[in-house]
Amino acid sequence: MNHAPIDQTGAWQRLMEHAEEMRTTHLRELFVDEDRGGAFMRQAAGLTLDLSKQRWSDATLERLLDLARAVEVPQRIQALLNGEHVNISEDRPALHTALRLPPEAELVVDGEDVVPGVHATLDRMATMVARLHARQWRGATGRPIHDVVNLGVGGSDLGPLMVTHALADYRPADAHHVEVHFASTMDGSQLADYLTRFNPETTLFVISSKSFTTIDTLSNARTARDWLMARLVEDGIQGVDEEMVMRQHFVGVSAKPDKMSEWGIAEANQLLFWEWVGGRYSLWGAIGLPIALVIGMANFRELLAGAHAMDEHFAKAPLGDNLPVLLALAGIWNVNFLDIRAHSILPYDGRLEHFAAYLEQLEMESNGKSATHDGRQVSYSTCPVLWGQLGPNAQHAFYQLLHQGTQPVVCDFIAPLKRYDDVEDAATRDHLKAQHRLTLANCFAQSRLLMLGDDAIDEPGERPGHKRYRGNQPSTTLLLDRLTPATLGALIALYEHKVFVQAAIWDINPFDQWGVELGKQIAGETERMLADQHGHEQMDASTRALLEAVWRAEGG
Ligand code: F6P
């Protein structure tokens, strides 16, 4: 695509001029307008987005919408959803949205309707889930599977881990005797813990890897396989052989069937997805097997339906009412015009404990880039540093920096409006509802204090320096009607689309990740050097000293 760099367009320049004025405007001044709360609030798919605490005005938003039009955001959205090859460096579509299309939909991509294949995979997942829930899936010795361990990393771990944790309340009765666990780290520490506790006869491993070459996952998988073989075959359990162990104790999820077969995954246990699903966008299909195991297939389909509702909104809502577009524009404004390059994700609901980690991959692996589509280096900032934690716990950890540190930070506060209505015991329900109110109060108080600083409280007299709050830290508040499979689906899709819109404006490809490749290559070389104690002579002094420290430790 050949066009002028975005920072040389008129729309960008107009924002630059406008930013001069806005940079010196404190949020408290913007709140002189009594109607501001409602004016920057939008709703869709069970979510309410409050952007009133961003350091912007109607005029800012108008200019940002002009910028979005200048890069043809509406056309880009259609290209994404229609399956055009928007992943330019890898020349393929990015069709995670196809994974949540209803069965009656049709989407012809490169000459083929992809919807029947999507639903055939969902049906195969449903069969596996039903067998496991019905205790019909048995290990090699005939005992029903009790522990399912997902071995995957990055997109083959973070999405399922985050969603299973968030929706654990939705576990149907028949799912109660299957426990789902996750092991991702290449050092084997998570897996080693499971291997000391689980019974090999009743443990199933799901090897999740789009490429089926990721060393982290394959190392864990090999350890798991050896453990099973040692405990079930070599220990001589009668009638158990290697083939039975492979067939009864391993499922593979990948876009590479050949590699799965080569590794020994039985064909009947292979769940496939497509190259056009990016790893960090893959929880909606076969990679979501652990999710379906925890919440059941009906709830899994609700998750898809919620995401699809957000897709529909993204496709049809005008830019000025379009939640993902607005969220993206707020981010562009902060990063590129207010120079705010730190972004904190703060859910006020313990069930969203892994949401920040999930978004760290989604946003930073997608948009942590500096080469444009045609290979130029950008002359503007792209993805901010994004991190987070449960808000209530972070209040006792890093909020000190948010309130009184020197870094400008934008925060996303996320909370459900309703919680605990379904707790049966009335007294417990009342207590828990009071805790929910307490949590909402903290959430709203923190964003208000970040916005207003000292003005949040009416106290006479001057405060000493160490007690002063300058405020003016912008934030977004995202309220879910309730945390359900559908609203969580919509929330994740909201962020996926936000990332896409920002990438369109920054002229970068959010669907590749070349920045992780060289590290893998060098790690391979380093591993060989470590093992062979050879080749390090060519290394830099630091690497040499580190390698020698390992050899000394091994020798001792
Ligand atoms: O190394 C980065 C990455 O490729 C991520 O993009 C991906 O989600 C993760 O590794 C795992 O990859 P795979 O699913 O192919 O094992």
C-alpha cells in the first residue's frame, strides 16, 4: 500500500495543533461540563464503555474520527471481516471472526466457504467434550479421565487459561469430575508439579500448538509422554502398550496435522484449525477445547455468540458510536498526541485475574512493531507498554505510582454491574453483594481520584507535597452487565478489534510476530553451546561469563 505516512496527513497535523491546547487542559476543567458523563458513554453487546475520563473533548473526537476516515477504517473493517488478505507479510486473511459465525452464515474466502469447516470442528470438539463429561473417555487401564492438562504457550495457553478462570461459575453439573490444568513454561516447573500429584491412568494431555514446533510446548509434551510411558508401559501394567497410551492420553490441537501425526497423535484425536487464525486470536475454535471442557459446549457457543454480536456491531455501527473504534482512537490520542505510553489494565473482578496477561499478548504481540506495511520505519509511537493486575490488589501495589509517580499512565477499569444474584443462601448472598458494592465503590473512586487529584476531596488548607495528588491521569471504564460467556466474548472481541483499528492507523500488520523469531533461533544455538561446552569462545563477554557460571555449577 503506497500512501503518505500517517503523520504527514492533514488529519494528523490538525490533531497535533489541537493537542497543543489539550495538553495544558486538566481533566477537572473538562468536567465543568455537567453532561460529559453521558456524552462519552456508548453501549453494545452487554457492555458499557465510558470514555468521559479521557483527556479529550468533542472537538478531539471529531478530529480523531477524521483520522480514522483518512485511513479508511470502515473499508478496512469490511476487508478484515470478508476474509481479504489483511495479513500482508504472510499473505493470508485473519479470520478469527469466522470462528464465531453462526452455522447458517456463509463466508467465501479464496473460493471456499469456511463456515462448514468451522462448525465441523466445533462438532468434533463437542463429541470429545461429551465423552469426557460422560466419563466415557478412559485411560489405557480403563479408568475415566479426571485431569486434563493443556500443554501450550502464548495464544495456545493464555486465552483458554483466562476464559476458564473467568467463567468457572458456568461449569455445568456433568463437567464436575473433569479438572482442567495448564502448563506453559519451558522450564517444566508447572508440569513437574502436576506429575507429582496426578495419576497417569486418569490424566489426558492436550498438546496445543498452531505450528506444532514450539519448543516450550514440545519439551513439556515429551516429558509428559515419557512420564506416561514409564508409569503405564515400562512398569508393566498388563495389556497396556505405547499405542494405547498415545490413543487414550493425548489430544493434539494444531494447524499442522502432519506434524501431529509425526509426533504420534492418533488421527481421531487431532483437532485442526487454519493458518488464517492467528495464535493469539485462536481461543474461539479448537484451541478453546479446555474452555469447552470447563463451561460445556452450550456456554462455549454463548461465548462465540457474544463475540459475534461485537463483530456485528464493529461491522455496522457508525464510527462515532463504534466501541472498538472509539477505544482505539482514545489509545491513539494518548500515545501519539498526549505522549502517554504506559497503559494499565485493571479488572475489578477476581474472575478476570488473567485478563491483563491475555491482553499483554494480544496488544503487544500484535502492535509492538515499528515497520509499516511497505517496510518503512515508523516515525511515531505505536503500541504502549501494557500491563495490569486485578485492580483491588493493584491498589496495594502499584497505584502509588499511578497517583503520585512521574509517569503518565492511562488505565482501563473493568467491572461487572451485577454479581452474586444467584447465590442461594440469602445471608451469604447479602455479604457477597456488599463486597461487590465495595469493589465498585473502589473502582469508581480510583478513577475519580486519578482524574481530579486533590480536587476529588473537599478539604480546607494546603497539603504538604507528599500528600498531594496531581490527578489528570486519563482512564476508560468498561462495565459488563454481568460477567457471562456472552459478555466475556464481546469484551475480548472489543479488544481484538481495537487492536486492529490502531494497527490500521499506525500502518502496521497486527497479525504477524517476526519480532519473536530471532530470539528462538539464538536460544537454539545457545542451548547447543551449553550442552557441548563449545562455541562460546565467539560469544560476547557477558554471554561467555553466564555460560561459564552454568558449567561451574554443573561441575560442582
Ligand atoms: O513465539 C510466539 C508465538 O508464535 C505466539 O504468537 C504463539 O501464540 C505462541 O508462540 C505459540 O505458538 P504455537 O501455538 O505455534 O505453539
